[in-house]
Amino acid sequence: MNGANHQMNAVSTFPFYTLEGWEMDPPAPSDMPLKGDTVIGNDVWIGQNAVILPGVHIGDGAIIGANSVVGSDILPYTIAVGNPARVIRKRFDDELIRLMLAFKWWDKSIEEINQLIPLLTSGNLENVKSEITARLNSMT
């Protein structure tokens, strides 16, 4: 995403080097505002027309509201909305967030995920905590 940046330390921000017919070499990387990689975690829901700016990290399980402009990092399992996006709340309590980040269901095989679907779609969060805790304990 950093490739779309414009040189901001010059009189013009126009990217002449990107178009045919202009004789210009690309600016030196040190002249470009590089913000690092943009990273979107697993199981993230990004609403329609949301804009994620360069260098932002969005944690696993986060929800980004429609039409939001995300310019700073969003922690796992939080809901962020608006322009600029701001976190309005956590999706779950700290214990369930910790369990979900340790469980990493998205790294499991298709067969395992198929078996987990009833758990992953359950609204009974206390049961989900118990089941994930038991599964994590059986893995160690």
C-alpha cells in the first residue's frame, strides 16, 4: 500500500514517474512517506467503503464499521467505527479474547473447522470459553 504514496517534501505531489510521457525517475525511497506494511488479521469484518490507511495493523477478530477511515492500529476483537475510526468497545471480555487468540481456529484444517462451526457460531459465550479452554488444555 505504500506504493501509492506521494512525495510530500516537494513543491508538487503529482506522481509524474508513474505515467508514460514524463521523463522522471521515481523518487528515492527516503523521499517517500513510508508507514510500513498494512496488516489485516484473521476473521476481520471490514464494512463497505471502509478505508484502511498504510501502515495500519488490524487485529484478529476486529470489526471495522462501514465508511470508516482507519488511520491507527486496531486491537484484536474490538469494534472501530467512524472518520477517523475510533474503538467503541471490545467484542468480548479479556478472557475470551485471550482464548480466541490462543485457539487460532483459522489455522485449523478444513475438517476441524467444519467440526468447530457449531462452537464458532454459538452465542453462548460462557460455553464457548469452556469448550475452547478444554480444547486448548487437550493440545498441551
